[in-house]
Amino acid sequence: MKTKLINRILGFSSNRDEFQHQEIYQILGHTGMILWCISMIYMFVRLFFINYQQTSPSIDYFFILIMNLTYAGVITIRLRVSKVDIEEIYSYQDYMILKKKMKWQAVFMGITWGLEMFALMGFFDFLYTGTYNYGFIHLTIWLCGGALFGTSMYFSGKSKLTIVE
């Protein structure tokens, strides 16, 4: 059924070989990621104008939000079910090196996320009220949130590593 659907959407009249299927799936995957990023940018711009104009969000904003969350959830679930996201490591030393690398990436990711959220929330507050009253306590709160985010990403990534003996 998947092959028939792809043939109809792309306008093919006959079946393709394995190499062509891989190329088609790769192109469709990249296109899907690009469209998801564009719709996330559109949502961000809409949120900016909603805050700037001080109006309530329209139904298209919620529809795109639900669509993006569903798309991301389905991809995550399908990758997890098919076990494509699991990385196999063949030695304990490589496992420890990769785990250490993931730890530093998680720290960087958490700090970056916390600082970005601090800046964005301050920016949106400035647009909405016209004043900027974010201080050290807000920065601390967002950095603690970033630490929780980074910790959860570390444990999520660590759960995908398996040592094959």
C-alpha cells in the first residue's frame, strides 16, 4: 500500500528498484523535516504577532501546533518501535567515551536552552508590556529549567546506547 501511495503521489507508473526506493525515502524525509521547520518558524512568527497585537490565537495556530506535535510524536514512536535510534557499541571504553561526550553535550544543550528561553520570554514580555523587568531570579529559574532539560536529554540519549558483547 505504501508503494502504491508513493507511486500515485509522485506520479510513477511502475515500481522502482531498491536504490530508487532509498533515494525517494531520503528525499521525502528531508522534505518532511524542512516543512516541519518551516511550520515551526511560522508558528513562532504567529506567536510574535499575537503577542504584539495583543489578540487571542486563532484556530490555525492551534491546528498547526497539534499537527507539529503529532508529526514529531509519530516519528519518535516509529523510530523507537523499529529500534533504529539505538546505537550499538562494541567495547566498554567506547561506551564510556561516548557517554562522557553525551554528558557535555547535555550540559551545553541545557545551558543554551535556558539562556534562549530567558531571552525569548524577556523579549515577549517587553513586546507585551513595553517594559523589561527580568532579573537574576528569572535567569536562575530558566537555567534550572535548562538543567532539567539537559538532564532529561542525557538520560534519554544514554538509554539508546547498548553494549554488544
